[in-house]
Amino acid sequence: MRLRPELLEVCYRAGAFPMADDYGRIEFYRSDPRSVLEFDSLRVSKSLRRVIRQGKYKILLDRDFEGVIRACSRRPETWINEEIIKGFVGLHERGKAHSVEAYRDDELVGGLYGVALGGAFMGESMFSRMRDASKVCFVHLVERLKERGYVLLDCQIQNDHLASLGAIEIPEKEYLRRLREALELPCSFI
């Protein structure tokens, strides 16, 4: 299957997201309930606040989108294969997928990426090579989305890490309603 950027966009607008299985097959999924983060519910621990205040990491946007998605794909268990990488790089080249990146001594040490459509940002994956690097990126993402008028941060499938940052689950029906409204907004990530 060739994962075209146009297909990715259509699926995200419909509330679906891609995942590759162990055999390289890509399928689209929707989850019920859906994990989202309400911006004002972001939980930042004291230690993470200290790391942010100290400026331990330099945070940049879209400097190395492909590097971020490739780093995310290097986990022992991953849903990101080469076809997904190519599709998302194509979506990034069209200005609809973005990365938030953490650097230390000019080395990429953490980051996250996702899809930005209207006033919705659909987070896809994150990685960290140094303590708290991806969390600092996540906090930066939330601040940016708030500043830019976004109204929805989709985290897709809830896990303990997302819950610790303040993500909650909502029924898919509610998510799809909020997504439709968010897609109508003229927000710009960059």
C-alpha cells in the first residue's frame, strides 16, 4: 500500500489514524474512547518545570521532521514503518505535519510529531534519548497550540504516560463532534 499524503489527510479528517502491523500492512483505526488533552489540564511536575526553567534543551519546530519520525520508529515495538514515514514526510512537505524537537549541544535528543488540520492537532508519537526531553516538547506543543488558537489535541489511545500529563478519555462520538468543529478553524502551526 502506498500511503499518500492526501489519503492521510482524508483519514485524519474522518477521525482515523494509521498503524502498520508486524508484517508491514497499514490499516486505519479509530478508538473509542479517544484520548485528548484539554490544554488547561496539562500536568507539569515540579521537576519538569525546573528542567524547562533551566533551559536544558533548545526547542525547535520542523528542523528535522524526518529525523523525529525515524527516531520514533526505532522502538522495540512500533507501528511506524518506512511507508508511514514516507507518507508523513509528504504530509509535512505540504505543511500539514509538524515536529517539536529538543536539542542538546546541537544533537536531536527528543521530539514529537503530529498532524495539524484547522484547529486540531493529532499527536502521533514521541521519543526521548535524554530525561524529560519529549515531555519538554509536549509542554512546548501545548503552549504553542494555545497561542495559535487550536482547540483540540488528539492523543489517540490513552496510556499511563499520557494520563500522567493530564490526558483524559472521551467517547468517540464527542471526539468526532469536536474534530468537526476544530477543522473549521483557520489556525496555523507555523
